[in-house]
Amino acid sequence: MGGCFSVSLSCDQVVNQVFRCLCLKGSYVHNLPQNLASLEKAMGTLTAKRDDVQGRVDREEFTGHRRRLAQVQVWLTSILTMENQYNELLNTRDVELQRLCLCRFCSKNVKKSYLYGKRVMVMLREVESLIRQQREFDEVTDATPIAEGEELPIQPTIGQETMLEMVWNRLMEDEVGIVGLYGMGGVGKTTLLTQINNRFSKRGGGFDVVIWVVVSQNATVHKIQGSIGEKLGLLGKEWDEKSEMKRGQDIHNVLRKKKFVLFLDDIWEKVSLDVIGVPYPNRVNGCKVAFTTRSREVCGRMGVDDPIEVCCLHTDKAWDLFKKKVGENTLGSHPDIPELARKVAGKCRGLPLALNVIGETMASKRSVQEWDRAIQVLTSYAAEFSGVEDKILPILKYSYDSLDGEMTKSCFLYCSLYPEDGLIDKEELIEYWIGEGFIDEKEGREMAMNKGYEILETLVRACLLLEDDEDDESEVKMHDVVREMAMWIASDLGKNKEKCIVQAGTGIREIPKVKNWKDVRRISLMKNDIQIISESPECPQLTTLLLQRNYYLEEISDGFFQSMPKLLVLDLSFNHLSGFRMDVSNLVSLRYLKLSRTNISELHFGLYQLKMLIHLNLENTRYLESLEGISGLSSLRTLKLLHSKVRLDMSLMKELQLLQHIEYVSVSISSSTLVGETLFDDSRMGRCIQQVGIDEKEPVKVLVLPSLDGLHDIFIERCEMLEEIKIEKTPWNKSLTRSCFSNLTTVQIGFCYGLKDLTWLLFAPNLTHLRVYTSGRLEEIISKEKAASVLENNIIPFKKLQELALADLPELKSIYWNALPFQRLRELYIGGGCQKLRKLPLNSKSVFDVEKLVIECDDKEWLERVEWEDEATRLRFLPSCKEA
């Protein structure tokens, strides 16, 4: 019939097939105990052979320049997989054997017994196959290249040639094991390290292995070990699952017999080499470790006390890099563009990241208008410039994010209130921070100031602030691109630009227009040309108002301060302000007020109602005559009056004594006031008065200084009749000892025409800065005759002196009669008019770190006439001498 078909099979064939199937299935069940025993024996043989091969591999890898063969690694990995499967079988072994019945010819669950038995047989065959494979391993490793390093991709660089050679030479020194590179984000640290890595990949240098690890933030020991292990051939699931300690041991076993170079890029905290498993590099093993970081502190934690700072490019190198990015065609497209391009490049302040990004952005701009616009945007709000907000600022922000605690972050952002590329006075900045409440002053001003300096050092070590190039320890500055980043963060990443109004040092002549004053938190208009402020803005959220150095600012409207209830810091210093008659009584939260170097002659009565005020600075107020009522400022802790017309007398002293929280006073005192009056009966005030100026032309021949143990700085000037300075006992310091001025660090004396010596300085053992000038009769700094009478002869003065400046002292013959150690001296200045001073108190052992000493003189002929102690002394100090 259509569609039908037939199959013809003989009866014998059918019977044979059924018989074979039943026998096979029956063997899985019936022979299960024997098969399990065979499998166990085979696994024992396989693991023994595995151990032999692994031991052979380890010995060859660890004792020679060899690495395991890929087929051997596959075989070892297969055994690891097999062991896991075998252990799973053993877990159900007893259960499966108990299922068997009828002399193992049947099972209580035939299907499960069959499947289990089949797995056993399949595994047995695989194990036997792996055993046979081992016999083919005549070799288990092969030779590795001498320099196992990879060349990393890198863009052509400009301006790092000198730095590259310096880093390379340092790294290759026999005595150097670890080199640290630090610097701000985007300065080129990774680029520099990449170039070093690529040199090793090309030259070798006799190193067995070169390892590059990108660490970055939040890196773990496991991640770093994984990167190193991958380079060393430590792979597989088994190794990945080992503990950090075991992985460290494996890495150490590989590297301990190799000469290696390890590059750690972008580390943010200490990487413990011993925990990672990396042998510590030294002269014996010849190994090297180099790392990059944004933190100077991390370098110290890594054991590198002389790290290499990677700085921004100098102007000419920066211009070369910018030109390369912009291209000659664009620069030549209009005669005016090169000059404009230099201005744009200047905005980058030598930061390679900014030069690259902004240069690439401007590469297609061929009209003068586009370049003008670029300068305008970069000057006003650089975050709006193409590429800045997405390619520059986020990279720099990593440094901000890594700062520890909101206090440090707030202190950092505050620095952006200063002008572009402007110097920041450390003491002033810390006092702002205290005024803002970032730093708590409840434990005392000294503790708070020390905390502030600690934060500053943290920011410097993080390369978010820079030390002054002139080695002035009193100032720091902020790189302009870092400042842009700080302002961007302060404005909620650009979302609220009016939160902080910062136009410092931009030359504006009036208060800027603001859409919504109610949202403004901080205003910085310092260093401008504002002359009159007539506005009356409503600023309920304003906490900071910096208006200093608007030199011609004469008038501020009465209503300007009426709606600033949260204002904490107000700086009006270095303004003309012929009178400060504005009512500030509504500034109920004000904690910091600075009116120094203004022309105010009186203080509005409302000022004395500021019960929260802790800091008042009235220094150099030449027309201010009275502070009557100052005792009403019940919270006041710091009062600065140095070089003000207000002088310390009994009336002012009584008011100061009523200030329960006062801790710091700087003040001027008439020389005649120190004669006869008992100003310093109160020991508390003796500790509070820390800066003193004595500068009146009064007929006082002997100046009697009370032994104020809190005194830090003293300025004695224009005391034209003064012949001698003596030390007077105080009720709380009744014995004159060498340390009665133990806190005195700075002494400045000038225009004191009758003085013959300054032997009283022996009472100031911690003096760091001494400046003496225009004192025509001064013959000796320390008189040998007087020194013998006032103190024991073994006193060695000026042990901590860092700066000694002498000028216009025509009779000066001696600083000290013997050579002095001058352990910390950094600057010795001999100005004109010191022609009789022929010998300096130096010998061949003076000055501990002579390389940092500068001996500066105005008169080249004087330098040629110096009488050195001996030839060794001359050779030691002559390289430090230079003409001013």
C-alpha cells in the first residue's frame, strides 16, 4: 500500500542487542563497589603524579628563568576540576552502596544506581586518561625572556626629558630600592612612570621580570596580588580562592629568586610589600620598586623620605606642549592667534592635563573671536569651557574625595576664596577657619592653631596646596586649575553658581549683580577697586564676606549689614574706610572681624554688642584712639592691636582683665609706660600678651622689659634715645633664668641709635628670627663682658636661629666672640653699612645643613674682606655666599 514501509531484523540480532544493554547497565550497578575501589586507587595515583609534576614545575620556576608549559597548566587545572567532582561522588558513596540488593544484581532505585554507577565509570576512564597524559611530559617548563616587560602605549610628551633622566638615574642607583614620584593630579606622573617602564622593556637591564600594576583608589590586597600573579603565571580558580597570606607566599616564592622591577601606579595609601608578597628591594637582590601618588604622606609611609616631586611645566615647556596640541596650521591662521594662544596656555599654569585638553579643544578654532571668548570663559568660570568639566575637574576631584573628614574638605574649599595665583597667609587662613567653626577653639587658641597647621600640611602633602617658591613658610598658594576644581565643588558641581560669589583680584569697581542674594553663602571680593558700597542686600544664608584690599573703599551704606544674621567672618582690612560708623549690631552671629590697616578713628557702639565675637583685629589702625568698652565683648579670645594708635596702659589693661576668655593679645606699648607702672601684675595677661611693639620717640635711655613668658614676637623701633635693654622680674617670674623668654621667636630692632649691644637675647633660647638695622652705635650683638655677668659662661646662644639679618650698623664689630654651631641657620643677610664687621662666628663645623644656607650681602667688597676662621671654614661657606 502507498505510504507503508517494513523493517526486517532477525530474532538473533534483537536478542543480542537487548543482552548487551542489560549487561552494560547491570555492570554499572553490580560492579559499583569494585569500580569505586578502582577509582579511588586511580585518583591516588593521579594526585601523586600531580604532586610530582607540581613540585618539578615549582623547582624549575623558582630557581631559574623558566615558566610552566601551557599544556602542563591545563593538565594541572583539569586535575583540580577532577578532584572536586571526585569529592562530590564520595559524599553520596555510602548511600548508593546501601541501595544495592539481591547480591548487588538489583537496586532499591535502579535509575539512581545506574546513573551513579555510570558517573563512576566515566570518571575512572577520565582519570586513567590523565594518568596516561602525564607520561608525555618530558618537559614541564620552558625558558622565559630575560626582561619580561611589556611596552605600554603612550602619547608623545614634551617637557619631561630632564625629569625622566633624573628618575631613571635615581632608580638605577645601587643603594636605591624604592623610588616614589608625587605630585598633583594631571601633572604627568603616570606618563613619566610609563616612560621608565618602556625603557626597561627595550633595554632589559638584566632584570628577569618587569611588572606594571595600576592600583588606584580603594584597591585591595587581593586585587594587587591578582595583577602581580597574572604576570607571574599564578592563575586558575585554586589560586584565586587562596587566602591573601597564601597568595602572598606564592608571589614571594616566585620573586625571591628573581631580579624584578615593580611599578605601582596611582597609589592612595601605603601598599605593604610584605603583605602583597613582594620581597623588599635592596642592594643585595638588586630589585626595584617605583610608584606614583598624589600624596607626599604616602611616600613617607612607603619608606621613601626623599621622593621626587613631579611639578608643572615651566612656561616655555608648557607653551611647547600647547603648541603641539593646537597645531601650527591653527596658530598660523591669523597673526593675532599666537599671542592669544599664549594667554590661553598661561591659564593652564603648566598643568599637562589642562594643556592637553584645552589645546585639543582649541585645535580647530581659527578665528580671533573664538580665542578671545576662550580667554573670557577661562578667566570668569573655567568649568564652562569645553572639556574642563568632564575631562579635567573630575580627575582632580579624586584628590579632594580622598581627604579624610568633612573638616579638612571644608578647609580646602575655603582656599578658593583667594585670588587666582595669589599667596595665602597661613595664620590668617587658619583664623578664618576658626571663625567659620571648622576648627573648634574651645580647647584654646594654641590647640586650634596647631590643628589648622596640621590641616595645611595635609593639604600640601596631598598636593592640593603648594608651598611658596620663595621658601616663605608663612604662606601657601593654590594652583589655578585646582582652584577652579574647588570652586566647582563649592558650587555643587556647577549646579548652584551663586552659592559662592568669588571675584577676587579681578579689578571690579562695584558689587556684582546677583539674581538671588538669599542663596549666597560666601562672598569674596578681595583685592579689587570697589570704592563705594551702597547696596542693602538680603543675605539670610551668608556666612563669609571678604572685602579686604579694596584700597580706595571709603564708604559702606548703613543698611549693608542689616540682613546678614548668619555672618561669621567679615574682613574689611586694607581699605580706606575713614570711619567705621556702620551699625553692625545685627551681625548677631559674627565671630571674626578684621579692620586692620584701615583709617577708622572710632568704633560704632554696636560693635560692642557682638557677644559671639571671638576674634578682633585692629592692627595698624593709625587713627584709632580708644577701645573703651572692649570688655563688653564677652566671648573675645583674640585681640590684635599691634602698631595701632591705641597703646597698652592701665586703663586698657583693666578692661582686658575683664575678658574671661581672652588668650591672645598683640599690642603696642609706649617705652615710658614700662617705666614705673606695674602693668604686668596679672600672670594670666602675661601669658596672653604674645606680640609687643615698642616704637615711640620718647627720651627713655633704659628700656626695662618684663619677663613675659608668653611673648612670641617683639618689635623695638624708633626708640632713638634708647641706650640699654634690661630684663625685669615679674610677680610670677621672680628669678631671671635663661628661659624667662622661652617662647620668644622673633626680635626686630631698628632705628635705636643709642644701643651698644643686645646681650639680653641670651634670655631667649628659642629665638628663630633676629633682624637688626639702622642702629648707629651698636658694637656687639652679644657682649662678652655682660654675658659673663648675667648668666653662666657656658650658655651657647642662637641654637635655633634660622634667620639673622643685619644692616646699616656702622659700628658693629662682633656678633659673638667665638664660633657658634648655628644648627638651624638658613639665611644670613649682611646689608650695607656693616663695614667694621670683618669676622662671622663660624667655623668648619658650624651649620648642620650647610647646603641650605644662604649668606647674602649687599657689598661685594665686604665679602672679599671677610676674615674666615681658617681655610676649611672658607671652603665650607664660600659656596653659600651671594651678592644681594
